[in-house]
Amino acid sequence: MALTARLLLAAAIGLYSFSAFAGAATPIGKVVAVAGAPTGSGRALSAGTAIFENDEIVTGKGNVQILFVDDTKLVVGPNSTLVIDRFLMRGGNRAQKFSVDALRGTFRFISGRSAKNAYDIKTANATIGIRGTAFDFSSDGDTLIAVLEGGVRLCVSGRCETIPDNCGVGRARRNDVDQLGGRAKGQALRALPYIVNQGTLARSFRLNTRSCRSSLGLILNTPDGNQGGGPQGSGPGGSSGGGGSPGGPGGGNPGGGAGAPGGGSAGGGGGNEGSGPGQGGN
């Protein structure tokens, strides 16, 4: 069954007018993949569908993964709305101006070949300046951001904070912006779905999130290929622990097997309690 998402024009013109507009405009990107089964009226998106300046992308339960002509990658996550406000080409498949409005929801952004000062990302309450960057963010009253590569400058009401890579986490709320740590950082990361699980993303849209996942204390055992470099490695399984030798009461030794590195199972059960007279278990 084809996976689709809704795409509407920011100007809210009708579907007929939108189709005529799209036919005359120059595409600035294309959909690489769509996950889930969003509902609603409007133009359906599927892999290969062209994306244009001024498009508004609206998702339901799924996501839309877009590759732009300058190799910028964008994921519009579940229950999200984003407007591609401006995309002005300068030649060489690079953008002179690349502006998006992330109105609500969760997103992943991976910058392409365009200069860092070409990008202008606005959320419901903040602006994001990038420096050759890959990051996840959310826009829902407050703005949360987790930087995986490069760095970003997160600003609200004239106050700015530089958020570093290797899972630097920032929050913009009301008239303040700060970098988070400890419990607040963990709570923020849980609000960004692709930090926890990238299973619905095409491989080229995945990133190495290990630094963030370790902050969450998550066990990396989900079969979602969560690390950007490929599927998770696995080692040979360890032998299960052996049972204790029989003997006097309480004399059985505990099983000693231990899982081998790389995914082996932990050692098996403990020794059985001895029964009857005799020497203690060996």
C-alpha cells in the first residue's frame, strides 16, 4: 500500500490551482521516502514527488523525508507542519537563500552544499543559525534542539546561545535560551523521536545518535539500525551458565557462564541446592 502524506500550499489555494502552479515552477527538491499513513485532503506525497518553494508540508502519524537540490536533507516528523518559505538558487545547485518555517512538530535537518549563512530556520518562538550542521529539533511553544554534528546558534528575543555538537541540547522558551544538562537534557531528548529510534528513516537520513542515547541511558538493542553507519554489530552469543554440582545442603556452585562481548546472552541459572548427605558441590 502506497504511503502518503499531505502537502498544501501556504497560501491555501485550491488543489487545481496548486497543480497548475507546480507544473510551471522549478522543483527545488524531491521526496525520498514517506513513512506511516497520514490522512487528510490535499496533494498526496510519495517517493519521487517534486517539492517547490512555498510548499506547506503537513503530516499525520508518519513522516516525510526530503532531499533538496543542494543536498540538504529534511525530515518532517509526525503531526508536524513546515513551510518552505524561500529557496533562491545561486548556481552550482547551491542556495543563496534557504528559509523554512517550522510551525509545529518535530524535525531533522542535515545541511547540504549551500553556505551556512544561506540557511534561515524559524520555529514558533526562535531562530536557528547553523554551521555545517546536523540536528533534531521540535517546535511546540518552546523550541528544543539536539545537535549531532557541527553547531547551532539558538536565539529568542535577542538572546542567543551556541549549542555544540556531540549531543549538545538547547531550549528556547519565553524570553530565554539555555543549554541543558542532567535530567532536563534527558527529558528534552525524549521529545525528539529520531534520537530514540530511526527505524522509519531511509539510511541516508540516519545519524550517529550514540552520544545522545547514552545520555538517556538507553540500551542499544533495538533492531532499527539506529547508528548512522549501518546496522548494529553483533557478536557470538555467550554460553549459558552451567548448573552447580550436587552435594550437601546449600553446596551447589552457581552457574558460571557469561555472555561473550557483542550481544551474547548473560550466564545462565544458578546451581541447584544439593540434597541428601554427602560432600559439598565442587
